Amino acid sequence: MTHSDADATASPLSFVRRVLVQAWRDLLSVYYANTPIWRLFKSAGLLFFGFFCWSASSLVLSYGIEWTILEFVRAYGFVLILWGPLTHAVIVPLVIRLRRTAERPIVRTIARNGSKINISIFLTIVLILGTAPISPMVLDFQSPLGNDSGTDVNPDLVCSKSSGEIDCHLSDSTGIDSVVVTSGDREIERVEETPYEFTIREADLEETVGQAEFVVELRDEDGETLRRYRRYVSSVPEA
């Protein structure tokens, strides 16, 4: 039986398996490509892809779309910005060198499994940060919404925390009729008089994937939202 006859009679499962095996080998060949230009291409590509995942997921989250998967996409992008270039500029060349020169059995074992160890550490960090985000990875987008009156309402929301309480105020109250503070599905504060200062307790805030947060909405006299701010407790500075 010729090779073409064998391909014709092979089961679809065997064909798919061969395709996947070949794709994996091609991926490994790119992963371990160690010339300077390849290291540069891979590092730069992962850097930009990580930044895209991080910023895009943060932007979507800032609009109140609380999908758990977005928390992990954000963590993936944030870690990839650092881990991608580190992997292909430092770790992969080191693993290749150790595979050729290592003499101790334990070092050879680590070198043979270097890529698996590296990916395992990377995914572990992503899972940890996706579950419990840290302040540097939380991008704070302020999303302007539609405003029929045409008024440009864009004050700064300034907050600080101390002793379990968060104090906030606006830099300008022009065009604002009320300020509503929510956390999760609950309204926890409403201010209807200038200067629109308010204090909330951290204990009253709900958590989203391990991160306590609150949303501040600026509304006009018709109750329409002029602007919305999302704040994570971890990103609020100490007073």
C-alpha cells in the first residue's frame, strides 16, 4: 500500500491527530527559534498582544460588563506584557544553552522540561491575578455617556481612603443634579446637593472576583447618566 493509499483509508481521527501533532511541532519550532531577529519579533509581538488584551478587557470592564472571563483576560494581558519578552529574550535562550551544556542530571531534567515549567508558572500567575487583581493592573477608564443637553460634564472624581472609609468629591459640580453611588446591584449613597461630597464604608462594598469596587454616576435633572466612574478599593490612595 502506498503512502497516498494509507492517507485515503486513514480514519478522520488519525488525520486530525497528525495535523495537531504537526501543528504542535511547528509551534515548538517557532517557540525555540533563537536567532536575534526571531527573539525580537516574538518579544515585540507578545508585548503588543498583551497590551491589547489588558487594555481592551479593562475598557469593557469599565462599562460595567462584569464577565468573569474578562478578569482573566485582563490578567493574561498584564502578565504577558512582562512574561512574553522575558521568555523569549532570557528564558528560552537559557534553556537551549543548558540542554547543550548541562552536566548535572537535575539541571538536564529542568532544561528538558523548561518550556513546561515556564508555561505552568505563567498560567499560575494569571490565575492568581485574575482571582485577586492588584492595583497596578487595574486601568481606570472614565466612560463618557450620551448627554442630550450637550453639556460637557467631565469633572475629576477624587477619592482617598482611611480607617475603612472612602471619602470622595468632584472637582466641579457644573451641570450635575445628583450623584449616585452603587456597588454590585445595590445603591449605597445618593447625594443631591452641592458640593457632592460623600463618604462610604469599605465594608458596604461588594466584591467582583475578589476585588471590592464601587460605581459613581453623575446624573442630570431628568435622571439621565452624564458620566460614570468605576473605582476599585485597591486603586484608591490612602489619605
